[in-house]
Amino acid sequence: MQRTVECFTCSVQVEVISESNSLLSSDVVLGSVQYPIQKVPKEWTKAPVWLQLHSKAYPRCKARVLVAFELVPAEKAEDDTYPFYDDIRPSTKEGNIRLFLVGVRLFKPITQPFVTVCFGRDVENTAEPLWSQESSAPRTGEGGNWNFLEEFTVSVSLPKRMQHHSFLEVKIQDRTQGIGGESNVDVGMAYITLNPLLPWLDSRERAESLETFRLQMLEEVLIEDAENARRSADGGLAARTGGGSFDEDATKKKEMLAAERSRKMAIPYNDPDMANLKIEEVDDYVSFKVAPRPQASRLSREGTSRDERGKAPGKSLSGMPGPVARASPGAGEETEKKGDPVAEKKEGGAQAAPPAAPSAHQREALAASPEEETYGFTPEQLNFVLADLEEDDAEEMTRDEVPYELEADFTVDDLPYLRTPIFRPTDAGVPETVGYLKYVCRVFQSTDEDEGAEMDAVCKSLIETYNSTRDLVVRAYVLAARGLVPPSGASDIQTYVWIQDSENAATLPGGLSYNIRDTGYTKKQGFKPEFNRCYTLACSLPENSIVQIAVMNMGRLTDECIGRTYLDVEDRFFNKKVEQMVIEESTPIELR
């Protein structure tokens, strides 16, 4: 009985280990997970589940393992009288895969790229794929942007259930010439997930599998860490009483007040203006209430002379706010002195008559208080008419601003092709994006030619479009930069913009160029420079698909790059939504 209780208080430990091929090194535990025995059924009748792996060596790694458990009596497991889990080998269906490889878009240039497409792994020798095919030489391209426009076809067995991951493995390599002759250098690799393309899955399963098997890249992990840190800073305010003791009630009250205040003062993690600011606790005497707008009448505006407009509000001799006296006497001065007991006493002596009742104009002037002023000025002193801008006029005069990259609003249906990141492994165990693979892929259950007519039309249209995408023009508006932190740590930075879609810096006939280093327009505005420049670049697809915009710091000896962003103008050229924005002149201002 005691042994049974101990059994039900432990968990199943699952470890994924990388086996070492060398005698000098040992095996490496890539990740592990525990599953409570209390949750293990006698017979696992549902689909297997994906469990998150945890690793001390790679804490940011988001690896998972597909498992299913059964609690089988020992005597039945030894004599094989209890059946195994029925789907321990995934049930499959025959399918035909058609892959049209558009091309690769890399952040760094290569010379002679080629692509190898693989499917599956041999059970006996997992280093060898079940099927592989190498591409031919690219049709067009230069630098890091190359078009293959080549089709791959293979008939394979694909999983029946959505839980089993099925994919094509794509390797990108570069042929280089060295001292020892020709060699192949690994550039990166990409995965094309086939589960969202399986025709026997319904729309819900396709959408779920697309999110389940989405590869999380290093950039997303860093953004997630920044957001978690911001949330911890916002909600982690702790109050301590005298003597260093911790007051739990005071902490909860403090956190509730902070949450209420941060509801209107929330700082987004991706806002560069607020990235380097420290938010102090709000004092009790600080008010965030906006002062009401002063309602000045026509009489009060006419009663104030032109000389008094534009002056700061003064004080009358009685110590109350009032109009400022002029040097030369006049009717206006008599009006000001009238109604002021101190002034009348000084003018007429100790036996001056009591002040008369104020007129309507005087009542309006006295009613104006500092709380009704706008930043310490009345509408008369501002000397212009305050008017509300109509909503229709405001929409016509301003463009929408989005605090993120416009690509975040693109969907898979906006482009005629799909794209997946080309990545390389990092020491952190999280892949880093080095480019993108663009392709068109379909999965068919039969070899009927009618099923592939839609894909044939798409591929033909892409080939014809790329043949006509020569001698284009890219117009980029660089407005401003925020939150600049130079690597050197200098504070007196002198910034300029370097924009390019090719390494070629030659100027073409007509004045266009692929590479503009705007050193003649520098800004000495610190970490928040305003450029407001329009740059026009020559462009041909796919050679100039990626536009790089960098903010440089001009130094005495060498210039340093503060930061850069990459813009895929090819996606915007094929995107119907962006095309409509350009026609309507409604392209938003984006923060990258």
C-alpha cells in the first residue's frame, strides 16, 4: 500500500537528449518535462498532446514534445496481452505536394545560391531524408535577393491527424570558390509546414495547426521579454513600512492605486519616446484634471485694449488678479481704478467714497480666475480665435499613425505567395531570422489535373509579373527617429540617414540611385532628430526587394550605425491593400 501511494505522488519525467558522436564530449539534455501520474489514464483514447520542454541550458527555447501516456498493469505489459496505443505510428493518407519556389530574400549578399528541398527522415538513418531534390541555378537576382521560379513535385504519405507535424525542409546554400576549390556554405534553413494545407482537415484545424507549428524567432522572444519586464515593473510596486518590515495590506493598496493610475498612463513597451524614462510615483497634490475652457464673452474681448493683449496677467493693487495699468491715463484706466477701493483711496484720500457697484463688464473681468485660464493665458492674451477643427477636416489633413510595422496587418490572403523565415541557430537555442523564403505550395489528394489549375494560374501570373518589374521607383519618407542609443554611448550625436536597396552606389541616368548616404543633411538634435526627408531609389524586382534604412552617427574618424530597419517593398508591390492605400493616398505613418 505504501509503495502504491509513493507511485501516485511522483511524475513521469521525459527528457530529450542530443547524443554526442565524439568520445571527448557527453550527451546534452535539450529539454525535459514532467507529467503527473494522476493524469495518466488506463487507456489513452484522445489525441496526443504537445508539452512544453524546459531547459536550464536554453531557458528561452520554446521546444515541445508530442506525447501520450497509458497506465498498464505490469503483468499485461510483460506478456504483450495489452494492446499498444493505436496511433503510436501516425495514421497517414496519400497526398501530392506541389511546391513552386519563388525565391529567397536574404539580409546579406551571396554569390551562387542553390536550394535543396527535403521531406521526411529515414527511421534507421535519421540523417538521410526520405526524398530530396536540388534546385537549378537562379533565374534572376543579385546580392541577397534571388528568384528561382521553379516547381517541385512529390507524392508522399501525410498524417491524418492535425497533431502530427508534417513539413518540407528547405536548405539554402552558397557555392563559393576558395583555395581548396569549390565548397558549399550553409546560409540557413526554413520549414514549410504542410498541416494548414492538408485538404482533409477542416478550417478550424488548419487555423489551429498554423498557430501550433509556427516557429518562434529570436526577435519575437526579445519583444516578449521586454513586454514581460514592463508588466513586472508596472505591477511590482512594493511598499515597505518603517524598520524594513513588509506590509502586505499597504502593498495591495499601493498596487491597486498604481493600476488605476496606469490605466490612463500605460506606457507601451514599443514606444521609443518612453523607453528610457523612469516613471515616478504620483504625488497626492498633483492633479491630472484638465482645466475647463474659459468662456469669454464678446464684451470682455472688446473691453481689453490692444496694448494689453499678449501681456502676462498682472495683479491689481488689491492683490487680486486684474488688468495691468498703463503709463498714460485714459478712460480705460478710470474704469480700472473704479471699483478698486485701494486705488480710489490712494487717488482721493482717506475720505474717499465707498466703491460703486461693478458694471456687467467689470463682473465678467472679475469672474475670470486662474483656474479658467489656458496655461496661464486668457483667450484675449493669446490674440487669436480658438476654434475646434471639424472631424472631416482633421481626417483630410492628417494621416493615420500606427505604432508598429505595417507588415503586422498583412494576412496570408493579401499576397499571391507565402513566406516563411530563413533562420540560423543561436547559442541561446532560439533561431535567428536571416531572410525569408517565398513560395506557393498546395497539397492534393489525387492526380487530377483540374485540382492544379488554380495553382498553375497563380504561378503563371507571378512569372509574367516578375518579367515586367523592371525600372521601378521606390519613394520613402523618413520623418523622424526616436530613442536613439549609439553603441559608443556618445550624447552629442550628429545623425543622418543612409538608405539603400543595393550595394551599388552608382548614379543612374536621370539622377536615380540604389544607394543614398545623406551625409549632407545631418541633424544635431540628440536622440530625437527630425529629418522629414523624401528619398527616391531605383528598383527592380527581385534584385532590390529589400530596402535598408539606417540611422548613422557621424564621427570624426568613422561613422557608426545606431540602428537599421528592413522594408520588403516586394510584398508591398504585390499587396492589393497597399496598392489601394497608394491610390487613395491613405498610407499610414508607421513606427519601425
